[in-house]
Amino acid sequence: MSNSSIQVADRVSAPDLAAPHVPLNRRRLIAPGPVEVEPRVLAELAQPQMHHRAPEGVAKLIQVRAQLSELLEAPGYEAVIVTGSGTAAFEGALVSLVPGNARVVSAQAGKFSERWGEMARHFGYDTQLVSKPWGELLDPQEVADAAADAHTLLVTHSETSTGALHDLAAIAQAAKAQNPDLIVIADCITSYGVAELRPGEWGIDAVVSGSQKGTATPPGLGLLLLSPSAQERLIPGTPRGFYLDMHRELKGQMSGNTPQTPAINLIYALSASLERLLSVPREVLWAEKKRQNDALLAAGVGVGCRAWASRASPAVAVLCPPAGIGGRAVAAQLAQMGQRALPGQAPHEDTVFRISTMGYTDRYDALGIAGILEDAFTALGADFERGAGVVAAAWAALG
Amino acid sequence: MSNSSIQVADRVSAPDLAAPHVPLNRRRLIAPGPVEVEPRVLAELAQPQMHHRAPEGVAKLIQVRAQLSELLEAPGYEAVIVTGSGTAAFEGALVSLVPGNARVVSAQAGKFSERWGEMARHFGYDTQLVSKPWGELLDPQEVADAAADAHTLLVTHSETSTGALHDLAAIAQAAKAQNPDLIVIADCITSYGVAELRPGEWGIDAVVSGSQKGTATPPGLGLLLLSPSAQERLIPGTPRGFYLDMHRELKGQMSGNTPQTPAINLIYALSASLERLLSVPREVLWAEKKRQNDALLAAGVGVGCRAWASRASPAVAVLCPPAGIGGRAVAAQLAQMGQRALPGQAPHEDTVFRISTMGYTDRYDALGIAGILEDAFTALGADFERGAGVVAAAWAALG
């Protein structure tokens, strides 16, 4: 290959800002969940109504639970599917694993990790917070020290509000080294099926996710995967929940039965989606999702933004727009162009905007999203070299 | 904007040729018909089964006929919808407008235009061919001279087999100048809703298309739009057809009734799709489709191909791969990557490959397709500067 360069800036002129073509744009869901869903997966939802007690329904639950464990590749981990959001699955893990008055440490550095501390306090646990400002990384040793005599550690792997991928391996390993009996409940809502995740090696007892993230299924299912020791430590008949009693759920689901009515259509869809994810080694899946998100980050930098987190989650590109442009304005501009992204979360709505290729979206789509960012930031009056976003995305996506 | 350049080649390295990520690719339909269909349009197909004789079905046929005329912006033209392919609509126009033994001139320079000459001979018309080699343009004066004493001229606007956009305006105007009574039946199968088309000004009597092209609907409907004088010259009870008797069809459809059972679900879908196309001025639609196809052509050139036609149709990028790589190999490589394109048509299967953004596909998708071409041609061993295809597409799509 030659080493010559290609001139971009003198060939790409500013677009027509009136953008009369906008109604012809393809509508895209580029938010960090819900995400784009494969048509084949959506079609599963529309089958003649299935019944969860029919033999096929029972078999499907057993199948999808096995697929969920297979995606984790952690021997002995058992999946529980909650009809609810990821928060419901997290609550199920908390109230079913942590006895009253136990000491809980919540490591937090963003909207979602803060939610888990709030939840622990709500249930009256003796809760200690280990916090970092939004956008920063948790310090593994600091978390481990705080959890040295705790019963349970609540920690978030991929913090969707800031785009940080916390070093869950280092955190969990440091904490367990000091406190082998510690239960680690990990919010892997946007890392499961997206980022490197090895709960067996790392010592994660409960892995929590939701159907509308890396598993690229519509929302409605909370996913919980429990280590062998966590399964043994589940509290029978927890007083802090009935619907979210994971001891009862696990027992029923081991034989294909849910105590309550599950969203069976979503379970069929989840199974179809997992089929695609399981068709490649998980390292390929992780590398591909990282490549796509790197392309989004590179495109953002190309149009004058900067990544908020120093260690970026592959699930979401959280970008600080250049001075004078707020996150809400970016999201509104994208929406006006038919592209559904998100601003930051309160109180950082304007600090950042958030885009994602977590779902049924590939490396080539990332190039299209780079083009969308170019047109959006040009429309917003940003000062950058036209073409730089697409070229930077091409380096990351195709390199 | 600065004039500095961005280095591409020294930053983008060759991809992993084993391409283990391929099962994670989003499947795309990038063939020149059928094309990608908007989910909202597909959902129309799946409504509770509608009936074409119910008041809503009758109203829908009247509505979609009006939409078809509106897209053409040619006052007095009336639409006939045939349940069949574009070929069926063309046959309907031919046998309903041309009496036995009339002299027909077929101007041809590719697979599809050759079909119309073959069809005319099949019906026993006194048929004269005015041919150019595939990939070349028809000469308007040559066609006009041949049609000087003909009854009907058959001519193709966008030749989907070669990617040529013939100068239909010049051809029809020159022919009508010499022979004002000439009937011009134009194959606009891939130009209707895609390329500049002004049948009133140009003197086109019958505009033929199909649902699965620019109107971005599933296949199954042939579309025929007839000028006021063509409507008057329709032959009542043509002996050369029964199902395709356009005199009877037009009469029925003017009041919302089809003599035979129509594909009513497709008619609902077509109406929904036309809504999107009619949401912008047609000049914007034409410019956008040209911009997208220019991006495909530029990407192809960037990876070492050349466009076959000197005057490119905005409906399809027909590209000659570099020496040693055949059109079938390109299409096979794209298929292996989950991307459905087409090779050339016999006897030119290996001369070219064909890709298209004619359907529910936008300028940003064209950037993704450029990335796909980069990976495909790298896998095929082509020698080009990595990144050049995407950068060239960005110039065309965003410039």
C-alpha cells in the first residue's frame, strides 16, 4: 500500500444547512438502549401467541437460560430471567442475597451506580458509598478497602451515564482478596455481551443486565446470572420482595417454569438474538463492539468533541461537545435528523451527548453515524474540518 | 475551513482477512431491486387482511393512484396499477396501445431494453431495433430517425443492467419533433421516483415502473402512468391480452375498482411508502438519490473499479472491477459478508457488479456501503489505498 495521503478538506464543502433531504433519512436508534433490533428478532414477537406453560414455552425458557450462561462462559453460573427492567433484576439480586442490616458498599461514579446505593439505603441496609465524580474511574484499592468487612459490594462495570468502563476485574479481585466472603453484585447492564466480562475469574457473584442492551432485544426482561456460591446463599422467602424473590425464581426456572407470568414473546425474541451473538467466539464479539464504539468516539473527536471517560466502555460513546454547544442541543439536532440519541443525564444533561452501536448495528453503520455527526455539528455551527469525522471513524472501524 | 490534509493510508491497515466478525454484520439489501423497505411500510402488509371491495380498499386505490400521479407531477396523467411485475405493466402498455401489425421501434443498449424488442416481436409487431452496445448511450437523433414513421417507440430511461441513464428527454423530444403522432412507451422502471423525469414536457405517453424500485415497496405491482392522449388511444378489448387490458383496467381503476383481484396489501404498503417520497419536493428526492449513487460510484472508483456508463443512472452503481476480479466474485464476496448485491446480467455477469441505494437507504448508509466495498475488495486481493473508498464516498455524500 502506498503512503500517499488523501486530501479531504479541500474537496468536501459545507452542506446545505436547510437540509431539505432530512425527511428522506433512514430513522436510526443510536441511543445506549433500547437499541436497534434485528428484524428476525422482532418477528419472533409476532408469532401466534405462545404460552409459557406449553411444552414449547417451557423448552424455550430452558434454552434461553442456557444461551445466557453460554454467552457468559462461566461454568456453574445459572440465569434467572425477570420480567421487568435491569433495575428489577438488580433489586432481585440485592434483596435475595443480602440479609437485613448487613453492611453494603456501593461504589459509584455516575447515574446508574448511584441508583444502587439509593436502592440499598431504601431497603435499610447499612450502606457505605465510595464515590468518584462522574466521568472518573473508581479506584480498585479504595473500593476494596471500603468493602473489607462488608457483606456485599455493589459495583457498576459499564457506567452508561458517563461512558466509563470501570476495571471490574481489578475491583472485584482486590475486594475478594481482602474479604473472600464478600458478595459482589455487578451492574453489567451495558457490558454483558458487549465488553470483556469474565465473572468466574474475576469473582463476580451476580451479573445483572437487561434485554434492551447488548442482547439487542426489546426492553422488558431483566437478566441475572448467579455464581454457584451466590445460588447457595440466596435467601429463601426474602422479606424484602415477593415478585423479585430470586430464590423462588431460580428454583422454578431451573425446570423451565416461572412462578409468575413471564413476557414469553420477549423470551422467544431474546433467544433468537442470542443465537446471533453466540455465532462467534465472545472475544470476536467484544472486539467488534469495541471497534464500533471506537469509531463513534473517533468521529466525535473528528468533529470537535472529546470523550468524557478515560477508559471508554464499548457500549456507549459519551462525548463532550465543543464549547458553546450543549448535549441537549446535539440530541435535539440528531432527533431533527431522524436519529434517536440521548443527551447526558441530570445534572449533566448539557455536559455530554450519548450515542451507541450496542445493538443490531455493525462497523459499517458506524461510518454512517460518523457522517450523521458531521452534518449535525455543521448544522450546529461547530468549527471542524469537514470529512475529519468520517475519516477518523474509518481508521477505527476498518483499520 | 482549513486546507490541511488528513493522512489516510498510513493510519488504516489491512483488516483481518479471516473476518471472524462477519456473522455480526447487519444484513443489507444493496441490489438494484428489490430494495430495502421501511419497517413502517412492511407493517402495512401485516394489517388484518384488507378487502379491495370494501370502502377503505376502494378509497386506498384511489389515494395511491393520486399519489403516483403526484410523484410524476404531470397534469392529466392517470395511473394504472397492475398486480404483476414491471414487465407486466410494460406488456399492458404495449398490447393496449399498439394495434396489430403496427411498426414499433425498440431502442436498446442493455438487458432490459432488449426485452422490450423481444416482447414486441413476440406479439408480431413490425419491430425495428436501434441498438448500441451495453454500457453505451443511445443516440437521440439515430433513435428519432428510426422512429420517423413508426407507430410506437419503446425506450428505456435507466438501464439497470448497465447503469446508463439514457437521455430520455432528448430522445423523446427529437422523435416527437419528427413524428408528432408517435407513442413513446418509456421503461422508467428504475428512474420513476429516482431520476429527473418530466414526461409532460418530454412527450412520454406511457411511463412504466415497478413497486420494488424507487417506490421502495416489496415486488408485486407494476405501475403504468398514461398521458391524456395515451388514455384516448387505448385499444378497447385488445386481442393481445385479457389480464393486461389497460383500457378496461383504467376504466375500473378511475372509480377505485380493479377488474381482477389486486395485491391489496401491497397497495397499502405502496401508499405508505409514497407518503415519504412525497414529503419533499421531487427535485430534492432526485438530488438525494443522485448524491447517494454518486457516493457508491466514488467508493467503487476508490477501491479500483470504474463506472461502466458515462452518464450514470442514480438508481444503480454498475462498476467494472479491476483486472482479475469478476463481477460474480464480487457479488459472492458481498453475499458472504451478508450484503446482497448483484453481478452483471448475461452475457456480462463477470464484466460488472451492481449495487444500489434506490430504496429506504440514505446518504449515511452510502458511507457504510463504501466501508463494505473496502473490506470486500481487500478480501478479494485488490490493490488500492485503504480508506480511499470511504473518503471518496464522503466527498460525494456529504459534500
